[in-house]
Amino acid sequence: MRIGMMADAYKPYVSGITNYIDLNKRYLEKAGHNVYVFTFSEPNHVDDEPRVIRSPGLPLADTGFYLSLRYSRAAKKLLQNMDVVHVHHPFLSGRLALHYCRPYQIPIVFTNHTRYDLYAQAYLPMLPGDVSESLLRAYMPSFCEAVNLVVSPSPGMEKILRQLEVASQIEIVPNGLELAHFFQIEPLPRANYGFDEHDILLIYTGRLGPEKNLEFLLRAFAGVSQALDNVRLLLVGDGPLKEDLKELARQLQLTASVQFTGLIPYEDMPGYLAMCDAFVTASVTEVHPLSVIEAMAAGLPVMGIYSPGVGDTVEDGVTGFLSKEDLPAFTAKLTRLCLQSQLRHKMGRAARKTSNKYAIERTTQIMLEHYERLARSPRQQKLDWEDRLLGIMEHFRV
């Protein structure tokens, strides 16, 4: 099969979506399929992997995203020869998929990876929450109706889509991971990073951005550190809030207890996780938190907040603890997790066992079955006047 992955950004930009595309591309290619990634970048970008098709775009400040409303002529022509396309961003890439692929009746799969309502609140705080939700209600139902398959990585995200009045059928397919890397790794030596064997070492991995609720996490950790003088926090990742978080840690007198690593090579992540005692996150914007699943695969219990994504992944009292988004409640549960080492080990074993359902071999096979079903289906869907007009225009577009 020829499978087209459409995304607004791809490597070297780092995100859960780019990791998802990269990993699934490799496993689908192992199964004998040709997978193409269609995205945007600066004109002279050179890739070190095959079948990454970039159209030129304008950089959006220093975000790593490039903006364009069309693909290059060569990219468009190649896209229109796919057996199925899989869209990973609904607004830019999604509209291009409808524009380029529907007139040719190429099946379109859309996975909703992101809580766009909460991202809007995090990055556009001047925009009232009811306004951003109204915009999504106006857009998402018709977009989802226009594609051939809507995929949610978790039951919680399906509920969010239903709240946005999406009426289309939704298939739940978890995002997968290469679990072997996390099952078989040796922990890094703590002494190399200034930690003692008796320290209770907590770890967060991911983007240091406003959508991750990291100020809440630091304040909760400050409460725990007042009760336990040997608790430490390792923040692995980078992002626009890094310096602000360092300043907050200084104000909370946590400089000696909190360490910021910056970005690390992904292949080093299992060793960092294996070195620690528990994974912590206060994010409520996750749809399917790969960082949480990585931690579980490494045998760590998770402390998180009840929310779609994290709440679908962590079982409270079994593979970790969940709390409402309330600072005293979160701090109390995190303190209990730090105090009870036997409970941590028991939860860590349960977390590793639970992570098996996210094995990339399993999830890729599920998605491939959907691709093959759609590619085999008779392409006799009725095209509306807009699709017919776009189809005619495509023959004359430069």
C-alpha cells in the first residue's frame, strides 16, 4: 500500500505527533508498505530518511511550524496517488486533505491527537474559553463528517469529540510504543547526576510549555519537599517556560531539589526513567500521553490528574495515583506515593504489565487493518458540488 501521512510539522520538530508518525512509518515499512510524510519546512531542508515530502512554508516565529495553504505541484501529484491518507492535524493539513484527496475519492483517516480547546486557552489566554469551544463546535463536526474514518487514541478523547457535537463513527486505536527499549534497559548511575541512592527521585518528561500545567506541579512538589528532605524532581525536556520555571523553583527555594536537563536524545530516555522512582505529571491537555506510557513500561508508578488521556491510562490505586486538579489533594497523594516504597514497587510492576496493550506491533496492526479496509472499499461516495468543482480545478492548477 501507499500510505500518506499528512502533518503540519515533522522532524526535527519534537512532539508526540512527530514521534507517532516516525514510529508508525518505520513499522508499516517493515511490513512492506510505502509510507510518505507530507509536511512543510524551509525550502532547503534535507532529510535523512526516505519518502519525506516537504513543501515550502513561512516559519511561524521560532515554533518549528511552517505555514502554507498549498503543497508544491510535485507533492500534490504524489499525494493524489496514495491508496489512503492519514491526517494528524485537522486545520491546515486536514483542509488540504479534503481539497486534494476527496475529488479523487482517496480515503482519509483523521486521528485527533490534541485537546485543541485547552491548547487555545494555554496559548491564547485572551480568548475566552467559550469562544474557542464555539469555534471548535463550528469546525470539527463537519470536518469529521467529511473524512472516511475518525480515530481517537483514548476513550476520554472520544467523549471530548462527542461534546463538540461530532456525530461521525469514532474508532479508538491507542498510539503505540516500542516497549522493548523500556523493558530491557539498565538505569543510569544516579551519582552521575548528583543524586543519592536514598533519594526519592521523581521525573517528568515532555515539553516545558504552558499546556503542561508545570507551575502546578512545581508548587505541589514544593509541598512534598517540605515534608521529605530527600525527595528530588528531574524535569526532562525543553520549551518556552523553561526559564520561568527555573525562576519559580528559585522562588520556592527548590533550586537544590529540582534539576532541569534540557532536551536529551530519545534513545537515552529509558535509562533516565529507569533511574527514577515515580513519574509525575499535572497536565490535563493530553489525549494519549506517550510519556506516561513510556514511564509505565519502565516500571514506574504515575502521579497524575483525572483528565482524558491520563485518566484513561492510569488506574488510580493500581498503576499510580490520580487526583482532581486541586493543589492540596494532589500534594497529599504525591506525598503518600513518596512515603510508601513498597506501594511504589507494587504499582510499578502493575504499570509495566498494563503497558503491554500499547505495544507498537499491536497498534500498528489495528491501524493497518483500517487502512486496508478503506482501500478495498468501493470508491463510489457521492461528491457534492464543491468536490466536483475542486476536481475540475485540480486538472488546471499549476
